[in-house]
Amino acid sequence: MPSVAPIREQSAFCLLRQHGTRAADRHALRSPVTRLGRAADNDVVIAGPESSVVSARHAEIREEAGQWVLRDLESTNGTFVNGERCSEAPLALNSVIQLGAGGPTLPSPPGRTLPLRPT
């Protein structure tokens, strides 16, 4: 079972885009809620070819009880953590988030960043 990363250790984590028109953009996970999806009002907007399976308001990462929790926002194509479709899951240091089947993934490699790249 992967160890769950406490908030105080993850406070400097960010989502790092590696592909697309916004490659190298960083999105820090510093607020209690970070929303992901195609709509312009999300904290992390997924656009371009990688957005074809991403809902307008797809998922959110919330700070809860000292850890980060991923929550699907009733997306059309689902949200996956480590290959398993879920409605909600705590995030561990090595979790891999995928937005929709075949959609962009957010792996959590060693270090303090969570790269965002298409599969």
C-alpha cells in the first residue's frame, strides 16, 4: 500500500504540463481545492487534443484531514487512480491520476511535482 503524503509535505507540489500549447506551465496545489477540466473557470484547464475525453468540470483535488483527496465531479469518461476508476481516492506520493479513459495522466514521480502529460 503506498504511503499517503501529508498536506505539510505536499504543500509545494504542483501539476507540471509536459505537452500541448501550455507545456511547462506549473499549477501549485496550495489552496484547499484545485479543480481540473476543460471549462475556463477551472484552476487547471485542459485544452487541445488532450481534452477530448475530459469533461468541462472533470475532477478536483481537495485537502481533507491532512491529505490530498481526488474526487471525480460526475465526469462523462471517469477519473482513474492507479488504473482503477474511482469517484474518490486519497492520493499517495506515487499515485497516477488519469482524466478519462485514454486521457491525460498526472503521475506522481519522486520529488515535488506531479507532471501532466497525455498517455
